[in-house]
Amino acid sequence: MNTLILSELETIKWLLVGVLFLLSVISIYYVISIIHTVRFRKSEIEEGVRNIFVSDCHRHEDSGDYEALYQLAWKRNSDYPHDTTALWFLGIAHYRKKQWGQALTVFRELQTLDSAWQKYTVEEYVEEIKENLTGPRTTSNK
């Protein structure tokens, strides 16, 4: 009789070990799944936050609230120092506030980080800022 009880206890022990093993595998699967989802969604979330930032910047620029634009761009630039879009709006805020020196500094930094900005828009602003700082270029006719 004792052998029968010991045999049944041994069977129960291995059933419990199997259940614990399955629970461990399921738990590990869910943890890995959560980690994968978080990593995958992180870029989507960051893109959404960036889109909200751009939308807010355009809204402030369109309404003429250049101080709010500056604050928003400055905060984003502080949080993400290499975000060229934040630098763009920071430069635009300085430009709209007629802070030519600061705008020129920011636009130059933007050109250094990503030369594509120069090709499309920044150079026009840089030239206009230079004119505002030094006056329009004059051509002499001799």
C-alpha cells in the first residue's frame, strides 16, 4: 500500500512539474511578446508625438504666437538635440521675432546637422537674415 501511495505521489509531483513548466513557458512567451510590442510601438509613438509637435508649431506660427512657437521648439530641441524639425521651428521663431543673430545661428546649426535643409529652404532665410543684419547688397556701376 505504501508503494502505491508513493507511486501516486510521484505521478502527482511530475504532473505539477509539468504544469509549472507550461506556466513558465507561457509567462516567458507573454513577456517576450510585450517587449517586442513595446519596441515596435515605440517608433510609432515617437512619430505620433513628432506629428503633434509639428502641428502645434504650425498652429502657433499661423496665429502669430511666436513666443509660444519658440517655447515649444526650445523644449523639443532640449529633449531631442538632434531633431532637425525642432531646430527649424526654433530658427523660424527667432526669424519671426526679428532676432536675426539667433535665427542665423540656429539655421547654420541646422545646415550642419543636415545639409538637405540648405538645399530646400534654409539658404533663403540665411540670405534674408544677412540682408537684415548688413543691409541689402549694392552693385556699383562704373
